[in-house]
Amino acid sequence: MTRIVELWRAGEVPIECGLFRADGTGREAADCDSSNLTGYGLGGALDLDALLAEDPEWTTGADVFAEAELPDGAGHLCSGGGSHGSDGFFARLDADRNLVWVVHLLANEFVRIDVEWPLATFTNNRDNTLTIDLTDPEYAAP
């Protein structure tokens, strides 16, 4: 079991901005501290094990505020916020609700999910939105 799966099962996510996959790989998130979400994008590789080796407590709670079921058994999405109020996350789960990936940003809590397959739109508590393509290799299920 990878560290991100352990954290997820414990109700936590890394405070680091990025995309964390259940297989243990990750990518940095660009412009992750803007609540308007206009500059969001993925950057270079991110090593969660190395980050947590430096600071094992660099995590925050993961409180789920919204959920959405994906069509044709493609799994589920959820979103929410962390312990600080200024951080938010959205995640993809498989049909059995196991973590596929989670994105953590310092962009306020994500309180709504709208799905028009293959697009998913996540809305934070300031009514700013971020839309991703769930068939994009970065966000697809394995």
C-alpha cells in the first residue's frame, strides 16, 4: 500500500499542492495557491515519500463536502476541504471507492461537482471552477 492510500484511508491528504496517484506517483500543481483557479496546471514529478520524510506531519484532514457518481461504473468523484479552510481537494475513486488519485490545492474548499462525461467541474466556496477531462491520461482510471 502506498503512502497516499494510507493517508486517504486515515482521512488525510498531503498539504503539498499536487496530483497524487494511488500507485505512488505524483505531479506538482502549478499556481495552486490561487482561489480563482485560472493558472492551474500540472508540473514536474512529485515524490510524496521524500516530502513526508522531511516533514511527516505535512498533512491535513480531508473532509468530503460533495460527491458524484460517474457513468457506466467508472467510479466516483468527491471533493472537499482540509483543516485550514484555505485548502481544498478533489479525488477520483474506483467503483469500490478505493482511491485512484487526489489533487490538493490551496484554492479554498471544493463544495460542488458537476459531471458531463468526460468532463468534471469542481467548484470552490468562492464559486470559482476548475474543469478536467477524466479521459486525459493524467486523470483517467487505470
